[in-house]
Amino acid sequence: MTDPYLFSVTNHVATFSVNDAPFNLMPVSYIDRLEEQLPEVLADNAIRAMVFTAEGLANFSAGMNL
């Protein structure tokens, strides 16, 4: 199974991606990992921006996968 949560930092930009094409449904585990990582990102003075994006071309996200 593909990890639905992708995170990277490049050139002072933190990128969070939903990786569950074609609909990019966000499971509860995605939100849990985001909640864990966000305080670290906010505390890192080297990070100047955050981008939320999704893999695939069809949809950003169809919503939560409950």
C-alpha cells in the first residue's frame, strides 16, 4: 500500500502532499501525522513557507476517508 502522507523540505519550503490518487482521500492517519509534524515545522526557523498539495492530476482531494 502506498503511503498517503508525503512530506519534504526543499529550499526552505515544507511541502505536505496527499498521495492517494485518483481521489486523494485523506485517511485519519494522514491528519494524525500532519498534527504530529506541524509543530516541528512551525518551530523550525529555516522553514519560510508551507505548501499543501496532492499527487495525481485529477483532484486535490475528494475529502476524508472515514
